[in-house]
Amino acid sequence: MSRLRLGPIADDKPVKLTIEVPGRLHRDLLVYAEIHAKATGLAEPLAPEKIAVPMIERFISTDRGFATARRQR
């Protein structure tokens, strides 16, 4: 099985945020959630809104330009 960049997902108190995503991205999130569930032993795939959050967190945490700009604030 392929290694995903996303590991287990912590359950945290959410803040409601409503966004629209293209249909293609939604389908990709559904497929990613299925693969992630198999890779991490989850009984059911996470909902797209649950899988997108850690993906965004991971993206932000590895964005060097953002880290530099954040430190300079």
C-alpha cells in the first residue's frame, strides 16, 4: 500500500467554516478518504470536510514562505 502524507487525524473541537470546492476536488477528497481509511485502519472513511482540514494543516505547516512571513509579522 502507498504511504500517504496524512497520518491519523486528531479529533479537535471544530469551528464551522463553509466553503465551495470544485466537483473534481470533492471526488478526489472522497477517494483520498477511502485510501486513508484503509491505510490507517479506520472502519469508515472520513467525510471530505474532515479529511480536508488535516490536509490544509499539513500544507500550511510545510510552506516555508508562509513560515517566514509569519515570523516576520
